[in-house]
Amino acid sequence: MKPVATDRSGRKLNVLLWVLQVLLAMLFMFSGVMKFIIPVAEMTKQIPFPGWFLHFIRGAEILGALGLLLPGILRIRTGLTPLAAAALVIIMIGATAVNLKVGQRGAALTTVIVGLLLVFVAYNRRRIASHTRLAQSTSL
């Protein structure tokens, strides 16, 4: 009886993780694409960084969004999903610091919440991947 309950809670966690991954991927894809649309001169007025750095962040956000979804969808290198989430956490730490520096506390709170959601995804996807590898190695 216990394995059934564990299996059920495992499925619920997996569904929750997928919902979070899709929402976070949409957020980062939107943010990255917006950095394509808004002229660099306009962005550097709002954010105190050089244009090349904003281009780098744009690329990292788009690649991170793809990294949250594609490994699981394609079932190839699924260990990259927690790595993508962890990399996006680093971006959120930087975004929080910048928001606090320019006095935008509401935006800083938002980036902290997004960062915590990414930590949750990274931790649980890594944990699930570890259990999956352990189960595969013991079944051989």
C-alpha cells in the first residue's frame, strides 16, 4: 500500500514541477524576447549595464527557458533541466541585487520569488533524476 501512495505523491510532484517549468520557461522566454524588441539604448537607460551584458542575459534567459523544457519533452539529457534552473537562479540573484540597488523593492520581491521557484525545480528535478538512476542501476 505504501508504494502506491508514494507513487501518487510522486506523480503530483511531477505534475507540479511541469507546471512550474512551463510557467517559468514562458516568463524567461518572454523576458528574453522583450530584450530583442526594446532597443539597447532604451534598456541601458533603465538598467545600469552595458549593452553587450544585456545581450548576454537575453541569450542566457532564452537558453534557460529552453533548458527547463526540452530535456524533459525530448527525454534526452534530462539532467540538464536542474542545471538550467540553477543557472537561472544565478540570474535571479543578480536581478534581485540590481532591483534593490535602484530601489525597486517590489521588483526585488518578484525576482526572489521566481528564484525560489527555480530552486524548488532544480532541487526536485535533481532528486528525481538521482532516484531514477539509482532504480535503473539496481534493476540491472
